[in-house]
Amino acid sequence: MTLIKSTLRKFLVVAGLAGTLQALPALAQQPAPRGPPCAERTHIVEKLQETFRERIVGSGLADSGLLFELYVGPAGTWTLLVTTPGGVSCLIGGGDSWEPLPTPESFAAQ
């Protein structure tokens, strides 16, 4: 599954649009969104946990004040969020086939 399709699929679930079948014809006629899909952070995190069983595995704070978070699920799905100081999160990446990082011991000098 391509990155765009996976991210769009997650956004539809997160935003609660997957069940609104009446709106699909109108959505199909609209141009693709220009920016990443965004919503309140608590809502996105809740949906990632409920729908994909994704849990946070890492985070980092940028100098700009943006919080980057990586969520990974047991089936290998992953989502990268960026959150503003105001609590608005945007899905900036996602996909399948996530593989765990090497253990710290693998970086030890030999």
C-alpha cells in the first residue's frame, strides 16, 4: 500500500469519515487536500489506539516547538504525527511493514 493511500485511510478512520457513505460522492468530486490531515491530538491518538492498536514508541521536540511522535501497531502499521503547541496534530506519514529498531547492543564497538 502506498504511503499516500495508507495515510489517507488512517485519516478517514481518525476523522470519522469512513462511515459517512452519503458524503462519498461529494468527496470524490473534491480535489485532493493540499496539506496533511489534521485534528485534535487526543482524538487522533485515541483512534490510532482503538482502530490500529498503535502505541507511541518515540517522540522528539523540535526547536520550533513542534512535537513529533511515532506510533507503531502490532501488525506493523506505523503513523508519524506532528503536534503544535496548541494541541492540533497532523498525520505526516504512515504505512505498513514497520520493523523494530536494532537494540543498543548492536551499536557497541566490536
